[in-house]
Amino acid sequence: MCRRFYWCILWFAVFLSTQAQAEEFKFDPSEVEKKPYHLGGYLELKPSVSHTDKEASLYKLRFYDRSDEETLKQISGTAQLEGSLEKGIARLFARANFELDHSYLGWSDQGKLYEGYMALKPSDLFNLALGKQTMKWGKGYAWNPVAFVDRPKNPDEPDLNLEGFYMASANLIKSFDGPLKTISFTPVVIPAYGDINDDFGEPDKLNFAAKLYLLYYDTDIDFMLLAKGSKSPRYGFDFSRNLFTNLEIHGEFAWLPDSKKTMLEPTGKTLQEESDEASYLLGLRYLSTLDTTYIFEYYHNGTGYSEAEGEEFFSFIGRGYEDYISGRGDAALKKAQSLSEGGYGRPNFMKDYLYLRVSQKEPFNILYFTPALTWILNLEDKSFTLSPEILYTGITNLELRAKGSVLVGDDFSEYGEKQNDYRLELRVRYYF
């Protein structure tokens, strides 16, 4: 079945290539005029193969009651559609994401509205938006500790669009002559009632957040806050500045008082720990004279788990697995599954990380090719993931990407206990 899907990918690419080559170039002045509407998006097909690590804790947790799986094959299809309509001071925007997957569990599908809002812009100094939105707070590439009103990124795919929350927001802007060139203020109101934003935090709360932006001496600075409500209060700031035309520095800092964290004790009991924590990030982006782009970031996750706490979680899974194969039931493993759906299951759930991405545009004058390498290191247990990839964009509106990921780590380390040793995937994405 996997082979048939690869053939489908090949024929799909050939068809689009011939279509693009067959089109004649015609100049139509109306095409350069701004239209009041926009329709677009992409279609994506992504087959992947993963080689499992049967000794890893997370493999045992996921497959203890299923047959052994040495390789996992999955084929995912995605359609992401977006459209906008402008009339006078009003603008409507919507983005929806639909997925169809086939894996060892069979077929599954889901559809979500990522964004859908109405915006009013009576002047260049003020605008108002109501509906499902993503605010995209923060300057970091792989992580954003100050993104108080957004869902967390996946650092392995940080460029993907994210699902937003239902909210009302406004933006007031003022420009000046002098060192302070621009100032803007963005208040946000996020309701969490019933099915509205039911995963934002504690229900039956009206949440208030705000961001103050300053452009001061060519430095972008933001101050953010989230008042106490569905979540504990949060305060933060970020900055970004070009030190040279080809070198940018950025950073974020978040103060998280009364932060709650679920802790697993050696006895298997859990407790809620409350403390004041800080999360922060510092990064650089550098473009060399050879068109090589380097992105480097250090991230401290104040609400994350220490190396010892991570080892305790993985050991708990191991003890639960021994209970299960000895005939004493799977109660411990089910509890571990519940914990893995919370704090222990977050991407990069521990304390300190390094991120490095290197991409080279058209090496050796090979047109439309961009190879890249991404490395994420857990500084505490020294486990890491290494992901090489090749991107080809030589066919109009078509993007082909081949990517691999290798996970390396000792026993009881974050990446050493993942269910896979390595993963290979091909992504075919057609934009329209």
C-alpha cells in the first residue's frame, strides 16, 4: 500500500509539472490590481516510515497491549484553505485545516477552523478584530515563552500555522519623530465558557491580556501580560535588533508566578507543585555571504522537569510494564498515559535546550535546491535529535521536501526513550 502511495506522489508531481510548462504567459493589467477577495491554501501529501525502539519507555507505553511494530508507516493528507474578503473598513478572514491519515490504527480524519474573524480598520491608527485568531507573540523561531495567548509551536516544524483561540483584540498605533519611532498597544479579551476555548485553561473565566510594542532606536521591543484567570498570571518582554545587515539578535523573558506543575513521586502518587518560575530564550540569526542561514537559540523552560524528574517518569513506565507482563494489570501504564497527555508529554518537557538550524540556498549553483540541517539538544541529559532535509521548489507552486530525523540518547534520557530511532518522510505540497 505504501508503494502505491509513492507512485501516486510521482504521478502527481509529473502532472503538475506538465501543466505548469503548458501554460502560456499572458499579461493582464487587472492581475496586478489588488482584489477585494483572496482564496488560497495548499494540498499536501506526506508519507513517512519510522523505525521503532522496542526497548524505549514510550514505545512500551504505546504498544504494550498491541502486537510488536518494528516499522510504523503512515500516510497523511492535508488540505489547508484560506480566504479573505475586504469591503471598506471591514475585512473577513478564515483559515481551515483538514487532515486524513492512515497508520497502523487505520484511517482517521479531523477538520479544524484555525482562524476565522472579522476585522474593522477605520483608520491607520486603530483596528479591531473579533473571532478566532492567532496573535503570534514572541521573537523566537523554535520556541516562544511569551506567547501567552497562542498554542505552543512544535520546534521540529516551527513554521506551521497554528490553531488560534476565540478572542476580541484591538490595536492602537502612534508614530513619532525621534528615538521612539512607533508605539502600539494591543488589548485582548479571551472568554473560556462551555465549548468556547475549553482548552485554554480553567473554564468559566474571562481572560485579559495585553501587549505594548515599541520601536526604539531600530530595536523592536514588546511588553506582554496575561492577567490571572483560566491560567496563572504571566508577564514578559521580548526584543529583536539587527546588529548588522546580516546578523540579528532576539530574546524573550517570561515571569510565571504561581505556576502549577504535576509531579510524579517514586511511590507512583502525583501531586500539584506551585512555584514562581521564569522561562527565557536568546537567539541569533545570521546570513553569510554564501547564502547560508544560521539560526541558533538557547531556551530555558522554567516550568519543565529536571533530568531526575524525567528519569523518574521513564522508570515509572518501566515498572508499570513489568507489572503488565507479569500479569498484575496495566493500572500503572494507564496512569503513565494520562501523565503523558499533560506536562510530561509536551514537546521538550525538560529544562534547557539548544537549537541550531543551518540552511544553504542553491549550493554549487544547483537551482531551486535548499538543503538544511536541524539539531535540538537537551542540555541536561545530552540527548538530541538531528534532522537533515532537502527542499526543491523548481516547479511552479509545488514544493518537494525529503526529511529524516535521528534520535540519539542514553537510557532514561528524553530522546533516548522516544518510541522511534529514526524517521523518514517525503512531503509534497501544492500551493494555489
